[in-house]
Amino acid sequence: VFFIHRFDIVGGFLGRRIRRANLRRAARHQKLDPSATHGVTQFSDLTRGEFRKRFLGLRRLRLPKDANQAPILPTDNLPEDFDWREKGAVTPVKNQ
């Protein structure tokens, strides 16, 4: 199943080219980690730049000059390891 976002003639050709490149990259990633599943998603016809621009919308926050910095907290009593999954705070991976 392909998720097609580009509908005009030029975009159709470009979308296919981008999809092919993304599928090749997914195949390479699949070989690197066979335990993961890599393949076609609704993002398959986006370039890395398009994906970044549309979905990674984090912008640098400009704080006023008089903003307070967070205090540095002590780290000497931290546990050896900590797994958020054991605390029920992690959800399954979505849209990857």
C-alpha cells in the first residue's frame, strides 16, 4: 500500500523517485537491524527535508534575557539503572 501525497504529473514522477530512494534506504536499515520492521509508511514519498519541515516542528525557543535558568540538581543518589517501561510510562512506537 502506498500513501500518495503528490498528485500532479511532475509530482507523481518525483514522488515515485523519492519513494524508491526511501525504500532502498529502508531495505538498508532492515539489513542493519532485522529485528525491526522497515518499509512503506505515509511518509515514504517525502524527502528528509520535507519530513523535517512538516513533522519536526521544534523551533528554538527564544527566552527573554531576564529568564531564570533551571537549578542543577544533585546526581549522587540516582539508581544504577532506570527503565521507564517498568513504570508504565512508555507507549508503543507509532508512525515509523
